[in-house]
Amino acid sequence: MASTPSLLSSTVFEAFDKDGDGKVSASELRGCMAAALGEDVSDEEAAAILATADTDGDGLLDHDEFMRLSDQLQEEERLRCLREAFDMYAAAEEETMVITPASLRRMLRRLGSQHQQLGMEDCRAMICRFDLNGDGVLSFDEFRVMMLMA
């Protein structure tokens, strides 16, 4: 079971390494991104993406560099999804976006949640559990911590 991630990562790497030389070039990266993700990136964009992970400076990605890039892209996608979820619950408060008891209650009602009958005190109590700085609202960072614990 422990070898599954390694086998999977090797399979993904091999799919990107079209010429089988053990390295992924910018053009291989570009072609696979278009095929796998439906994202058409320019040669310049592919080269820039590759450069962010090319730690040995050879202009190519070996397996380890490729996997670090993959992990980085997955983390960026997770953060993007968390930001979208946060924005659904958040309200503008003094020029910042935060989740307030009122915005939490409003979204729970919209979602038809089992918690839709919760009162403001219930929502305050829910926020209080993850309100790390004690300001009565959840910032994005506090929301991220909460979601990572779930």
C-alpha cells in the first residue's frame, strides 16, 4: 500500500516525459497541460512554470522537481477552493472580508443546512471555536485552519 503514491507519481511523470529521457521539458509540460487539464498555456508560460521548480537550473524537470511542482500546484488549487468557500460565507467588514455570525447564519439558511434554525448566539459559538485572535469573526487564515482540521 505504501508504494501506491510512488507508483502513481511515476506514472504521471512518465505520461509527461513523452520522449522517455527522464526529464520533462517546457514543451512536454505545455503539451500535457493542454491534454490533461484542457489548459492551453503559451511556451513562455510553460517555461515560467518549469523555472519555478527547476532547482538544478538545467531547464528540465527531473522526477523530484516534477513532484514538487505537482505538490505546489495542488496546494495552490486547494487554497483557491478554500478562498471560494470562504467568500461564500464572508461579509465585507471594515474593508476586509471576514465571516461574521450574521454572514454565517445567512449562508447556512441559504444552503438549507440542518443548522438553518441556529440563532445568532449559536453562530457566535461556532465562530468562537476557531477565532484565534478573539475578534468575534473568522479571517481567511482562521477559516483555513478550521477547514484543515475538519
